[in-house]
Amino acid sequence: MNTAPVPTPPRVQWPSLAVALLIMVGGTLYPPLMADTAGKADHNLAMALFWAMSAGFVRGVGFVPRAWAWRVLFSGWACATALLLAAVLKLQH
């Protein structure tokens, strides 16, 4: 007889999902958000924003990867860290 506890299903994480949706809509409606002062694409800023958006969507819908590395890269904390990195990069211009 199996007496292992049944894991609870993951739930939607609204803060992470909201961040992902805001980045998606903001980048779609205002692409200069990801540009530097000269109007050229800021690839570091875009990378940080897309990492935050990806982590936000993955964690936001309640998916938790099994592999440790993916779990770290797509966690709610990774979303917040990438968003903070994007803010720092944007403020440097």
C-alpha cells in the first residue's frame, strides 16, 4: 500500500503572471522601452526583460520545473531579480 503524501497541485502566482503580462503588453505597445538613448536596441535590457517575462509566465501559470537549474531560472525570485536588473540597466542610460 502506497502511503506517500499526495502533492498539492501548483496554483497560479498572480504577481509573477502580472509582471509577465505587463512586460508583454508594454513591449508590444511601446518598443522604445527596450532602446537606449540613441534609439538603438539595448540587448542587455531586452534580455533582462525577456528573462523576467519568461520566468513570470512559467511561474505565473503555476508550472514548477523538476530540474533544479530550470526551477531556479524560472522561479518567482528569478522574475523579481531579472526585473530589478532591467530597472538598473534602464536607469544607467
